[in-house]
Amino acid sequence: MIELGIEEKTYTLNLGPQHPSTHGVLRVVLEMDGEYITKAEPVIGYGHRGHEHMAENRNYQQFLPNMGRVDYLHALAYNQGYCMAVEKLLGLTVPERGEFIRVILSELNRISSHLVWIGAYLLDLGAFTPILYAFDDRENLLDLLDRITGSRLTYCFYRFGGVPRDLDEEFITGTRAFIKRLRSRFRDYESLVTKNVIFINRTRGVGLITRDQAVRYGLTGPTLRGSGIAYDIRKSEPYSAYPAFDFQIPIGDKGDVFDRYLVRILEMEQSLRIIEQALNQLPNGPIMADKVPKRLKPAAGEVYQAVESARGEFGCYIVSQGDLKPYRIKLRVPSFGNLSILPEVAVDTLVADLVAILGSVDVVIPEIDR
Amino acid sequence: MIIGLIGIIALVATNALFLIWMERKVSAHMQLRLGPMEVGPHGAVQTVADALKLMGKELITPEEVDRPVYLLAPIVIFLPVLLVFLVIPFSRSLIIKDMNVGIILILAFSTLAVLALLMAGWSSNNKYATFGAIRSVAQNVAYEIPLLITVMSVILMVGSFKLSDIVAAQGSYWFILVQPLAFILFITCATAETNRNPFDLPEAESELVAGFHTEYTGMRFAMFFLAEYTNMFITSAVAAVLFLGGWQGPILPGVVWFLLKVYALIFLMMWFRWTFPRVRFDQLITLAWKVLIPLAFANLLITALVLKLR
Amino acid sequence: MLKDKLKTALASLNLAQVSDGDYAKTGYHLEVTAGPGQMPAVAQAMLDQGCFLESLTAVDLRESFTLVYHFASFDELCRTVVHASLTKEAKGAQAPTISQVYPGADWYEREVYDLFGIKFAGHPNLKRLLLPEDADFHPLLKDFGAEPGND
């Protein structure tokens, strides 16, 4: 029902929770003045499954599969964050080959997440073809990851102390072929999307995020880097095998939607560079730390481990009291902070712009809701 | 006349069937996939299967709609389209009624489609549908104007509203060669008039669920669908008549040439749909009023000047 | 060095503890203990040094709560954790909000209220975030789940 008061000029429009362009179950309650939005309030929690409560009732190994379900698009980053946090508490060191394998798989996963994002985002904007090209590339990638990890989407592959299965020759040749193929595909994306006048008009100058807003809302990831701040955990707080690789952090200059899009495209290229270097420098050796206890009883204390997922900083905060089960686990997810900026950025925009902005923030609702 | 009308209805139905299949195949191949392959050779009979399915669907009428308007809208969108077919010259002899005001009739009746969209959106009693209807009215009104002015440029050259005269005047060269700007403007406006991507805001799926036909199901939804494809045929037919020499062409019979040109233009429109993202609403309106109308006027002026100076 | 600047800034606030953290073991460079009432001032000091709020959560220690704030900086690696102990009161624990300093804290505090029942005084919109609005329980409390079927 439309309620048009004589005195008030605004009416309420509900976007979601089932809607083609909210990525997941997100509801945005809009107050509109004609086609312009005066207030936008996201309503979340439709997918709350109680992961943090589950953490307190399972032991550390039993909670590991949950990490793949929190953010299903970049599940390996969550695997990595959680495993590293627990390894810190246990005092385990992952051997070099294990770290390299973790990096290779995680970067491949990052590329697959960004490909989904490109496809879905352009679908929101009305371009029906790029999603199929992106998913075509992604199929290739998922087959590679499937070979090693056994799953296509919600990975549960890393273990405390390393990885359980080693890479084989076919994976390495397949990955090299994939790198070559994706590089040539980037040219297509460039000409069909990045240089497309309609796309540029839809995204340039829309959804500007300033540095001050970024600090006050705690943004991370490409959403932050589009505004010109070069903060990437892989470079600012290096972990795992990242210090061994030479790669850049792409940043935007204006902080609009187009910059955030460009940052993700360039990040995929950088991920390819990392994977190439990792494959070239892959050391021999064990993939799992020796002497990993079967009953994990980490020392009492707390730890915070940050990793860079496709959406931003994933932080795993674990409080242990020396038991088999964690006392408290807090999952600091990037989409939570990134989405909270929406009410401020969406004021005085059109619904079409809201869709563009919401997509550019790249939220995955299950990780917000946990 | 009666035979003609029956012929039209048959043509419209077959055309829609063929175009839906063509759209699915074109979109599929552009998206690195195959499209319908199961039903009939290369999915040729798929549309028939879909039509049968749609006819079998329950016609749900939501409770709070404005019943007479709601039920009339699919009919109103279809009738003008059928009437326009009376004047289209499929070949030298295949015109049902070669009226003196041929082109004016076409333009007048195409505008009636807007009324139907508004009726559909408003009567649905649904915010999204209303949004879609409002957008489509603004869009269609805005793009009518450059369309009309562009057509006027061609009429100036011919000196008559009769469609057969326009075709005859292109005996030595097609008008696209002397009026390339007008052709581009016409195709742009035609894409906007038929609500096709990149101007398909009224049906923008990702923003408005389904726009003005959100609340229509089954056969009523099919009518809107059919009307869109038939509209595409008509605007392409008009473009072929105005710019591409109608049914003229060597060796093959006139009808075949005409249909070839029409379907080539339809393919062009489909190509647009699967390549471009959607234009935002205010950019759409800005484009019409600030870019296309001045260009159309300029074109008209130049045409008039050239004709006067000749 | 950001760590030293932070130490100087926080020294004037009369906090219970400001000390170096063991980064290799815990991931913190600076460990701070404060009272909940001092948090707005601490947050302002962190914002003035250009830090952003990384995370805001709570831990239920059965006899009391601990509010845990994580701050980090975009420019220089320095993670600060602030622990604020909160007593459990009969009518529900309360702490002042820091959302006027960090608007990003708005949702974090709503989540803490939702999962623990800790109220934040001065919060502009303290509604439940993840659970349905009419839920009447706080699932991350340690005595939640004691009834069968609640796990």
C-alpha cells in the first residue's frame, strides 16, 4: 500500500528481504521522496544461525567446518584466520610448504569471489552477459580447487598445523593454464565493462566515501581501498607466506563506486601474480606441523588474528580458558562494518544508485548474520 | 479486409513465436551457452511449449486491484499494435490499406501503448508496479519527441505520408545513406519506445521486481510479452521502410527482402540488450531531452536547408 | 611511533593499565584496561590518533562482563585492545556508548545488546540487530542453553 500523507512527502518502500539485488537475505527499509531516498535502514538478522554460540559448545576441531559457512565465497580466508588464531594459542608453526599451499588456494578463492561479485554486480546494473562470462572462468577455477580440497564452495581444508593434502602436478599445470586464460579474459572485461560509457555513467561520482567516514565506520577491504587508503592486511600486517611475494595494493582516488569496481579487477590481477610467484617458488618439505596433539587444549589467554578476505579484514578473536572448547569466539567480519555505512551514503540518491552502491560494498549477508 | 485481418493475427502470432525463440538463441550464444535445445530441433518448438504452459496457468487477480482497468490493460496494449499492421507495406502489393496518412497513423497508435502501461501499473495497487508505470510514461513521452522529429526529416524528403510513397522514393538510394544521423536517432528512440535494454527501466528486474507487470500472471502476462515483441517488429518495420528502402532489393521477392531487413534490425536491438547495462532513470531522461531532441531538431533543420537549396 | 603516541595520549586519562602486548602470542601491540565510564574518552583519544574501531564485543565471565574493544590504524601497524570490566546488575548491565565518536560502533553495540543484554546509555537506536525484535533471551550468556533443547 502506498501511504501518501498530505503533510508528509515521503513514503516507505521495502527492499527485500527477497529481492534480486540484495545479495542474500537483506532488507533495506527506504523512506522515499519521489524517486529520491531520504532514509535507508538495513535490517539484518534473517540468516542468524548462532555461530558464536556454536563455538562455545564444540571443541576447536568441530568448529572448523563452521568457518566455511560463514562466508561461503571466500571460505579459505576464514579457514586460515581461524587456524592461525588457534595455532597462535597452541604455539604451532606451519611448515613453509604448507604456508605456500595455503596462500595459493586462498588467492584462487579470492579470485573466484571477485568473479562472482563482478557477475552479480553487473547483473544488478542490468547487463545480463558478464555474469555468464565470469561464471565460465570460475568453473575452471572451482574444478582446480575441487581437485585438492574436495569442495567447490564451502571449503574446510586447512587444519591446525598445515594442510592435509598436497598439490599434485595436474593442479599446478591446470593453475598455470588458468592464469594464462584469465589474463586474456581481462581484456574482454576491460572493453565490455570498464570502458563502457553506460557503466561509467552509472558508477562515476556515485556513492562517495571519504577517508573520515572510512575511519569512523571501520571500513576495510576494497570498499576502503577505493577511497585511496592503502590498508591491506597482507601488506600492513603480513602473515603466512605473503612477505615472500611481490605484489601491489590497488587503490582508487575518488572513493566512488567505479573506483571500488576497478580495485577489485586489479586485485584479481595481483592475485594471479601472487599465485604465479608461489608456484615458481614452491618449497619442498612437509605440509603439516609435526606433533600436533589430537586433543587440542590451547593455553589460557586470548588472541586476535586478522587476515585479508575478499571483502576486507576478517578478525578471529578467541578467548581460551585452557579447555577443549573455546570460551568465546568473536568473528569480526568485514561486511558488518562495510554495510553499516549504507544509511549515511545512501541519503539523497535514487533507488538505482542505491542498488549500485549496495553492490559495490560487496556484502555477503551470511557473514554479517553469522 | 477480413482476410487481411486474419493474416495479420496469424503473422503476429508466428512472429512472436519466432522472435522469442530468436531472442533466447541469440542471448544464449552471446553468453557462451546454447539456449533451448530439447524441444524440437535446436529448441524450435520451445516457444509453443511455453505458450501452452502459460495458457494453462491460473489467472490470479489480486483482491485490491482496480478490476476494469486491470483487466483492460493487456487488451489495450495489444489493439493499437494490431491496427498499425494495416498500413505496413510488406511488398509492392502486400499492403492491407495504403492510407494517405500512413505514417501518422503508426505514430499515433504507438503512443497508445503508454496508456496501457499506465493502466497496468496503476491498477495493480502495488508500489513497484506504480513505479514502473510512472517511469515508463516519462520515458515514452520523452522519447516520442525525437522519434517524431526524425520521422519528419524523412517525410520532408519524400513529401508524402503514404508509406508506399516513402518506399518508392528510395528507388535509387536508401535514405540511410543521406540521413545516417536520423537512422541512429530512430533506432535509439525505438529501443526506448519498446522498453528494451539499455532503456528497460520500466521492467528493471533487479530494482523493481518486474515493474508494471508485476501483478500479472499467465495469459495476461503473455499479452504484455507478445505486445513487446510485436512492437519491436513494428518499429523495425517502420525503420526499414523509412531508411532501408522497404521491400526493395534485387533478385529475391519484395516480401523476403522486407522481412530480412526487419529481422536484421530486430537482431540489432537484441544485440543491444545482451551487451549493455541499464541506463539510470535520470540519465535516460537527460539523454532524451538534452541530447536527442537538439540533435533531431538540428537534423531536421539541415534537411530542410538542403532541400530548399537544391 | 604510533604506540608511543597512543601511550602518551592515554596516560592522561587515568586508566587502570596501559602496557605493551606480546604481539607474537596475542596479536596486540598495546593492552589497555579501563573502566566502562572512561570508554568515550578513550575512544576519542584513539580517534584523534587516527585509529579505527576494528571490533567491539563482550565476554561473559559468569560473575561479570568484559567489554573488549579492538582498535587499529590504517597507516601504521599497532593493534590496541581495551578491556573494560562491567559488573552484572540485577536490572541489567549498562555502559556508555561510543557511537558518537565512532558511528561504526552503533551496530556493534546493538549486537552486544542483542546477544548479551548489555545496555549502552546514549545509544541512538538500541534495538536488537540479529535476533527477531520480539525475542526475550540473550543467547551468548553463559547460563543460556542450560535448558535442554537450547543448545
